Amino acid sequence: MLCKRIIPCLDVDEGRTVKGVRFQGLRDVGDPAELAVIYQNQGADEIVFLDISATHERRRTLIRVVEKVASNLMIPFTVGGGVSSQQQAALLLAAGADKISVNTAAVLRPPLIGEIAGEHGSQCCVVAIDAKRTQDGTGWTVLTHGGRREAGRDAFLWAQEAVQLGAGEILLTSWDQDGTRTGFDVPLTKLFAENLPVPVIASGGAAGPESFVEIFKLGSADAALAANIFHDGLWSVEALKRELKERGIRVRL
């Protein structure tokens, strides 16, 4: 059995790490390069960097910030936000990224997934899906543009299509749980993780160790992403991993 991965997330706006609730009420929590090194030293398995305003502002991901973060990292580094072409993906990889995350641009033009996977390999192409529970509670719909718009697509069906097009991993964020510290969305994650042939990263709602135990044991997630609990010092990556190991979760210490 593979070890479960713990992944700190750096949501970046204008070069600074920020965090909010359901993508709103953003507050500054620090320099992304400094935070990335701190989390690496604590034992993070990977770092995810998302330029959360790039698509909304119709600009490219901040290359210089990516270079600064990557220069001090020795663990896998995923970068996303505003990536709309294979050429942009190539620039980010040259700047130090190991994997590229696409979201809105892939929903608007699905062949982008195949273009990135075809040029750089499926393992390099992460499709991020922001999912919001439907009003009738029977499923989840896709959100784009940093959670600002509904795409009119079923989230799971979109994930299936993304995998068929070449996605090597799904970064699945629950809009309903994001930033709430009330636990991950177990039913959402379970649906994806148990029915897709690629790894699924659960995101949105991370709280204490119990929420990670639930998402790994009940939600079948391959990895769990968190931001607030690390940024606010509620848990270090190391302390969280030790607690998870004591509760029977296989992690790298």
C-alpha cells in the first residue's frame, strides 16, 4: 500500500500567500517561498502553488514567484492558475514546477489536457476541479474562475472526461467545505477516488487529525491538501503525520 500524502497548499494572490473561506474574504498569511521551505522542512510530501486570481484577472501565473519558490524545494511542486496553453505549461516547468494544474481553461477547452499530457506526460498534468453540491443534494457541479461561475457540468462526469483526455491526477476541492475547518467532504471524495483510475487529492475543510483519518479511510483519498491549519500554526506537517501514523495511516515521516 502506498503512503498517503500530506500536501500544504499555497493560494497566491499578487505574489503573497492568502487564505479565505469558500474562496472569499482573503487574508495575507505570508511569503510563499518562505512558507514552502518551512513545510518542506516539516516533512511535506509535496507543495501545491495556485495563483488564484490569474484566471479572473486574465493573466498568466507569476513566473518569478514560481522560480523563487522552486529554487529552494527538493520535493514535488505543482503549479496552477491561469494556465491556458501547453506553451505556458512548458514555461512553468522550466521555472521549476514538476506538475501543472489546470482548471478553468481545461473546462473551457478540454483538449488542453491532452496537449499538456501529450507533450510532458500524464504524470505532469493535474486537473483541478472545484465542486459545489447541487441544490437538490444529489451531486456536484463544476465551478470555474476561482469559484465565481458555475460551468453547468457534473463534476464527476467532467473528472471522467479529464482522465480519458490524459489527466494523471485529480485535485478535488469541495467549495462547500473550503476554509471551514469542518472536515473534508467524504462522500464527494469517495465517489471520485473509488471510481477513477488516477490518484485523487482531497481538498477543502481540513481540520484536526480526525478529518484526515476520515478522508483516507472512508473517502479513499490518495492525498489530502490543507492550508489554514498549517498557515495558522494549528498543526505542523510533522505533528499531523505522527498523529496519523498512531491512528493507523501509512505516511512518510
